[in-house]
Amino acid sequence: RELAPGSFAVESAELFTLLFSDAVSEAELFARHRAFGERLEARYPPAPRAARPRPAGRRIRVGYLSPDLWRHPVALFLIPALAHHERAAFEVFCYSTGTTIDSVTAEVRSLVEHWRDAAALDDEALARAIAEDGIDILMDLAGHSGESRLEVLARRPAPVQATWLGYLHTSGTRCL
């Protein structure tokens, strides 16, 4: 962190590593996550957003954001959820921010209506793409693990955002 002060990516990686340390109490770990979240959200204060009512009859758009849509535990746990989505009620999008592609990637891709290769997009462009897709519920599947894209979520591209599956602690933010 001394070499890259203010880097959210470096601090996020440190938070992930601290999950495996006995030298940090649960209370301190939680406090450090919250401090991270406060700094991140201070950098990206919420912009006023006009109400965006869902047109009558339009399905709820759910987006899944992950770098791990390949033979990785996240994708393997996600597959049954995608296979059992109620298609009449939900329109499913995946935003793949990773670069690894394999047969599991192909299976995940076959289970969703909209696939976005988003690894090359910077955080601003990805947040804009999610907003333009009209995502109602955005699910972050990485948290502070791997190739985190929490700076995308801090921009609040969807009215409802949650984190699930890939990180077993808080993101520290209020936007998730």
C-alpha cells in the first residue's frame, strides 16, 4: 500500500488476504472493510437519478458481474441458479470481467439471454453499459476476491445491488 497509496485494488487485495490472518480480530477486519467502503463511496458520490419505472410487462433484469465465469467454484455454484431462473419473470445478463474462457464459460453463456464480455472495459464504461442495459438488480459475485470490480458498483449502475457467492465477508460498502 505504500507504493500505491489510495489504490482501491491494492487495499481490496489486502482485505482479502486478511481473511486468512489470525492477527486481525473479526471486529478489526469488519472496521477495515467499512473504512474501505466509506473511502470508495466518498470517491463516487451518488448522482441524482431520475426514477426509472419498469415498463408494464417488462421482465426484471438481473445482471451477474464476475471475473470467474470459468471452471471456478463461483461459476460452478452459479450454474444451477441460472438454470432455474424463472424466465417469465427475469431477463438474465452476465458481465464477464475475466479473461479465462473454457467449457464452463460456454455452459454459463448458454444459460443467459445476454452475455457481455466486459474484461476490456474500464470501470466507468462498464458501469455505463450496465445502466444502459437497464439492469434492475445487479449481483456482484467477486467482492474483494480476485479481480474485484467494486469501483463499478460504487458508481451505482443499478437501483438494487447485492454481493453473493464469491466473497464470504462484507464488501464494506453501503451500495451492496
